[in-house]
Amino acid sequence: MKNRWSDLQPQKHNNKPINLVQEVFDTSHDVFDWVKKEEKQLKKKHKWLKNLSGMIHFVLLTSILFIILLLISNWSAYSTFAGAYLAPEKLANEQKAIEGGLKKIEVTSVPNDEEEIKQMKIQRMLKRRLEKSNTPTQTLGVDYFDQEVSSVTLSVNVTPYEDRIIIPKIGKNIPLINVEQHDASNSTEWHKIFMKELENGIVKYPGSADPGEKGNSFIFGHSSNYPWAKGNYNDVFALLNELENGDEIIVYFKHKKFVYMVKDKKVVKPGHVSSLGGTEEMKQLTLMTCWPL
């Protein structure tokens, strides 16, 4: 009976349920800590993404502003360049106008019938005057008065008063400035001289060969410039890259005409002075400008 009674006595509970609750609470704290850490990491990641997004927007905005400012500051050069592609017929018309002008200054004249009759009358009149005055006709050349007027032709090359370069392909007729008469002691002074003279056309580099002579005649000009820069030739070489092998470049220098033909074109780095060189055996012309615009 004693044993049975003892079995009916309430047993003392152990601490396992309490430990279980404590473990649950400990686990919940761990979960909360993990959630907080994840939230912090997400915030950091979100902040990083936000900073990256802001940086991308800044770069894009800066690039757009730079392109807009570049287009505005070089509007003349870029409009010329774009016009060559969007309206090629305009450039073709300019080319034809220049080629037509070149043909006009090469005068070839053959007298027609009316002119022939008029000239023959003048010849007879001069002969009579010479005979009356007993002036020896030999001093004036008898052959001149006896020749057929129809065989007399006139072929004249008219050269411009100033030195010029004409490039029909890109529709340009440009004054050529020779700076040999200037005196400068260093590159800074030469740079100022060049910038000043480029307001009036394109410049032949001092010391390079004259057009028509053996050696390299080195000539340079602007492809673009600041919109506030003085001069009417700030984008005169904007289309220089359009020249191809076989295109003609006509140079009038010291009242003589020289015709060059394009053989090569290339892009060189700033300070690449080998382009100034040449060979004493060839008559060479080099045109240089900044590229890209």
C-alpha cells in the first residue's frame, strides 16, 4: 500500500519545459538579430545602389552637357561636316562653281570671221602707214603682219594677286599665308604668330619648301575653333578628311600655278613632327589640321 500511495503522490516536475521556453526565446532573439543584420546589409546595399545610380545619372548628365557645349562651341565646323552628308548636292554645286571659275581664268580665244576681217583691216592700215613713213618694217616684224589671223590664239593663265589654295573636292578657295618674314625666338612666340595669321587663312610652316619646289611644303589650318575666336577661316579644313587619292589641290604661289594630287592621308599624334619631313627629290605638299573636329 505504501508503494501505491507513493505512486499516487504528485511528482515533482523537472525544469525541461522551462529550458525549452528559454531556448525558444533565445532562438527568437537570434532571429531578430539576424533580421536586424540583414536589414543593415540591405540598407548598406541599397545605399550603395543609390550612390551608384546617382553617379550614373551624374555621368550621363555631365556627358550630355559636354556634348551640347561641344556642339555649340564648334557649331560652324559640325554644321559644315553634317551638311556634307545631309546635303551633298550643295557641296557638289560648290565644287562645280570652283571648277567653272578655274576654267574661266584659263582664257583661250580664237578670232571668228568678223574679228578676222577687222584684224586684217587693221593690218592693212598699219602697212600703209609704215610704207608712207618709210619705216623699215623689219623692226616690227613683217611676219607678224603677213600671218593669218585665224591662226592666232590666245592662251593665258590668270593668277590671283595673293597666294591661295583651291580644293575643288571640298569647295574651298583659301588665302595662303607665308610667315617667313616673321621673327620669333621660341615656340610660344611662334604659336601666337600662327594663331594670329590663321585668322586670315591657312599658314605655310616657316622653313618648309615653297610650293613648286623640291621638298615638303607643309601647310596647316583650323578644322574648328571657339565660336568667339576671330577670323573667317576657323573651320576651313573641317572636310579635309573627305579628300581621297587622286583629288586635286591647286596652289597659287608667287603668281605661279601648281597642281598637286592626293596620294595619302593619315592621323598622327600631337607632336609627331615626322610629317614636316620630306624628300629633296620630290615636290611634296602636306596639309594638316586637327582631327577629330
